[in-house]
Amino acid sequence: MKTKHLKTDDFLTTSQLAAILGLSRIAIYKKIKKGEIKAIKIGRMYVIPKSYVSEVFGYSLSPSRKKIIEKAVRKVMQEYGEVIIKLGNE
């Protein structure tokens, strides 16, 4: 695949995918190396096709959707955090 024909809008960087998934960049790199995430190596960096992310998750996570999810998680943790932590320790 020739890089001059790639459109940057069609890909996510490892940092962008990490932010979307709530993981570290290192975790993303490890998943790429294990083959858990399909990525294309360009020079020394990896990019992940947005079509792959859409395929895996069923849709693209926009920043507004991510904020909605984060708000819901905070609310659940605020209301049920102690119970969740206790269940996690069992």
C-alpha cells in the first residue's frame, strides 16, 4: 500500500484509539503486536483504519458519545461504587 494515497481522515493514531478506548498507548501497542488490533505500520508508527474500529464496535465513537459514556460511568460509580468494588474483591 502506498502511503501517498492514504487519507489521514480514514485512520486513527494509536493515541486517538487509546483515548477512545480509555487505554494507554502502550496497551494499544501491545494489542497490535499480539494481533488483537489490526493496524498498518507506516515508517515507525502505526495507524488503525477507522473502518476496522467501526467494524469491531459497530459504530464510531465520537467525542460526544464518549462523553455520554464517561458521564454514565461516573454516575454509576458515584451511586454504586462501593458495591462494585466489593464485588470485584470477591
